[in-house]
Amino acid sequence: MPSKGWRLSFPILVIVAVLLLVSRWFGPSSDSLEDAKNPSEVLEPAASDVRVYFPALQDMTYYFSGQGMEYADFTRQVTHTAAHALQIEDRSGTNLAQVVELGPEELRIVWAEEEFYEEESLLDQAARQERGSGTARNLILLQAPVVQGHAWKDERFHREIIATDETLTLPMGTFYEVVVVKSRSAERDGFVIYEYYAKNIGLIERVSVSEAGDASVAIVSTLTSLAGPPPSL
């Protein structure tokens, strides 16, 4: 006949066994504990496709208000779109047309033309090359992976993603998970641009800072409203 001590210890052993199984099922694995020691190695991109930060919305118009100089106010319109590119026109004191190539891993300006007052599409490369004005560019606005610390350079800037989860409150409202790109000029010492991108919207703020000695001047352009194309009847 079992002793009294065995009858008391048997339920305790069962409870201990159950707790060990539960901890194995639901507790952190050895792999996850190892990952926790190296958080920089398990950072997830803010988005797997950078095109979400520069949507090709035909005829969408963005209105920016500015501070710091006369032409900090500007209007940006998406005037032409294609499968892998779009044309934007920034209107302030003059009209600047730019062609942006859209890829899942990169957003690149490939053409820029000032004093552009036509309705013509510049998306076709052969047509652009036949024009007597405009310049081929190589400006990479955003590049995957969209994680803090990722850096690259193009023909004019050294760029780095300095944040992927900023919260920015503007006249339009509050934006979350904003990606911030810092671009330091390779041509002008002390000139830095900060650009803020929101998913499915695009550029929502740009801050240009010029440093001169102990002083600095900032020019800020902030998105205040959007206007879509008129509905088709």
C-alpha cells in the first residue's frame, strides 16, 4: 500500500510537469532569446515596398505652406503616371517638372526640367532625350530596406534613414510611422535636408537647414491639404 508521503508528492510532481510543458509551449525559445541579445539583427522594415511612400495618384495635388523664404510655399501635382514611373510638377515661383522612377526597392528622380509650362508627358526616355531643355538626374529619394540607419548616396547627397516610426502632427492631422530621411549635401558644407514620408500619402514635410558658423537657417515646407482629381461623371 502506498505510503502517505507518496500520496502527497504525486500531485506536486504532476503540477511541476504541467508547468514545464506550458513554459516550453508558450515561453520564449532559445532562438528568440538569442535574437533579443541582438535586436539590431531582427529589425523589420517599415514597409517591404518603398512605393507606398510615393503613391502614383494621377492628378493628385499637394499643397504645402512654407516658412523661412518666399518660395517655401509650393504646390505639387502628379501630372502623368505609368506602370513604373510618374511625373510631378512643383509650382512656386517657377515650375519644376521631375520624373520619378518607382521600384519596390528604390525611388529615383531621373529627370528634372525647370520652367516647364507644358502639358506634355516626360515619362518616355526617348522623348526626353530629344528635348532641348531638362537634365538627366540620379537622385535616390528612398531606398530599401526601410530601417533606421540604412544609408546610401547619389550624385548630390549622402542620405540616411534616421527614423521609421515618427509621429508628426500637421494642420492636416497626425501621421504615424513616418519615415525620416536625412540628406547631407556632397556639394555644400553645412547644408542638410530632412524629408518626412507617410505611407500612401508621400512627402508631408521638408526641412532644409543651412549652417553657417554658429548660426543656422531653416526653410520648412509643410503639407496642409490634398485635392484629388474631379470625379468622372
